[in-house]
Amino acid sequence: MSVGFPAYSVRRVALSVQGLNLPTASEDIIRALGWEIAEKSSNFLIAKVPLSLASPLGEIFTVRFVSKRELEIKSRCVFAQFIDWGKNERNIDSFLNKVYEMYL
């Protein structure tokens, strides 16, 4: 459970999958999760996660491409929600589980 103003979670992950294009794979994963891509560049992707009971306004999910094999993943509440009840961590876990499901 994250506490903050707004609540958020961040995780840095290194993936060593031969030939995996992280920007393309990340875009595919976000779409597979049913999230909406709001903005993208060669350095990052920003997606909107739909609302839920734990987060009535949804979350903003950001994937920053640190290197060809390293990601910094952040999920934060859209509005000034003080407690996220673990939703941001679950967003990151969902993304990483989908990486393993689709590419490993």
C-alpha cells in the first residue's frame, strides 16, 4: 500500500530477453492489459489505467526506457489520493506478469 500525495509506486527492472524491443513490447503489453496509451516517445510511454474501487479516478502508468534492457515503471493515482490500497503496486505487477507471459 502506497501513501503519498498523490500515492504512487516505482520499480526499476532489468530484462535480458535477446532481441526484445522494450518500447514496442511495452506498448503491446499496455494494450493487452486494456489500458489507454496517452503519450509516447522514444524514451517513455504514458498510459491511463481505468478507474476501480481502490482508485476512483484511475492511475497514470509510466514506463521510462532507461537503457535497451532496463525500465523504470511508475504508477500513480490521478488525483490527490492519499492512500492507494496497493493498486499502484498491482498495476506494476500486472505489467511485469504480462511481460513474462508474453515474452519469456
